[in-house]
Amino acid sequence: MKRFSLSDRMFDTFNTIFLVIILILIVYPLIFVLSASISDPTAVSSGRMWLWPVEITFRGYERVFSESSIWRGYGNTILYTLAGTLIHLLVLLPCAYALSRKELMAKKFILWFILFTMLFNGGLIPTYLIVQSLGMLNTMWAIVIPNVVGAWSILVARTFFHQSIPDQLVEASKIDGASDFYIFIRVVLPLSLPIVAVMALFHAVGLWNQYFNALIYLSDRDKFPLQLILREILVVNQMQLNDPAAGGGGESLVDQVQTAGLIKYAVIIVSSLPLLIVYPFIQRFFVQGVLIGSIKE
């Protein structure tokens, strides 16, 4: 059996303690928010609820899901996320693969041109004018087309292709008569599932949580994504707290304050739960893709 020195054991012990602390710092807020969303608000504000639920109540979720627009927002966000992620991959993967091939002409110039976009941006007003001139205002395309692919994503995917797809494999496929398009679809992509999963997850998370573009470009409430709907619920609830005469369904000010806390925590869970459910299914691809795609040439 392999024997470990005292320094090795001390190093392992330190790493274990450090990782346990990091795990607690990450997991505790998640458990706290989930527990607070179904606990009595008085127990949360008084500190009696610090980890597990106390006096379980679903009043916050009832108030959130009583809004019919929630389900429409969910549908819109799912549509924007799926369509945007698909377009992202259709643009990103061929571009990154082409840049990874040594036979591409003017490759360095194209790479520098892409890197330039990481340092300089046209700004909000020019972007808005472009979206307006393309007729995309108040449409789904105003959400999924701007920022469809970024320089960072291209560089990471390009590094993955360069490190993971041997030149000999591509050359052998060409000797067998395969075209570049056939090689990319039938040879490269099946070997690139890790980076595809990573890029899809990163972009999908960004689209799922995005609200600023929708706030700027969308005016039709039926097209609002989930984040804008949840924002409206929080804003309306805060207005009712600041002006009790504006509404509140007959609740006292104390009840409104308590319900506001429940709604705040419930909104966090409602907006985050789908991503937390999806992530475990692609975790192994995610870890592998990040490690390989982050290697410097």
C-alpha cells in the first residue's frame, strides 16, 4: 500500500476542510432561501428559522402563482431560451471549428477582430438603433439575436476543437472522400458533446436570467419573459407597502410586510428552480468541457 507522508496528510486535511467550508457557503444560502419561502415570515424575521422550515406556509407561492401572467412568462422564457441557445450553437460551433483549422486563410486577422469586440462595445443607443432598423423591436428576435455569440465563447470552443480534434482524424476523413461539412457534422460534433453542453448551458443561463433587453426592446406585455413578470410582482407589492391605500386585498400592513418577504423568497425559487433541475443531467459534460476548453495553447 502507498504510504503518505505527514505533509501529504496535512495537505489533504487542509483541502478537505477548505472544500467543506466552500460547500457550506454555497449550499446554506440555497437551503435558507428555500426554507424561508415556505416558513412563517415572523419566524424568518425573528431568526427562529435559520436552516429548516418553521411553521410551513405556501402563502408566498400562492400569491406568485395567482398571477396568470406567470405561466405566460414561463412559456416566453422557455421559448426565448431554447431558440436563443439553438441559434447560439449554430453560429458558435462552425465559427470556432473553422478558426481551429490551420488551413483557414487570414485566421490571425479574424482572431484579432474577434478579440477587439471584447475590449470595445458600441453601447446601448447604437445597439437599440440597429435593432430598430432591423425591425426587431417588440419581437422575440430582439431578445435572442443581440449578443447571440461572444468572443469568449468562440475562443473557448476554438481551444477545445484545437486540443481535442486531431489533425490526423480530419485528414483521414478527407482521404476517405468526406467533405468539410460532413466531417464537421458526423465526425467533429459527436466528439464535442462536452463543449456543446458547456456553451449551451452558459448561454441558456444568460437568456433565462435576462431581463434588461426585454425591458428595453419589448412593449407588449404578452411577450414579457419570466424575469420581467417577477419584477412586476415585486414592484407592485413594494408599491402597496409604500402606499397601503393603493391596494393589498384587505390585509393589514403587518400582513402585507410578511407576505412581501414570502413573495421575495418565492420569486427566487420560481426563477432558479428549472436551472437547478437541469444542471445535474449535464454536469459531467460541463466539468469535462470547462477543463478541456480552458487549456491555453
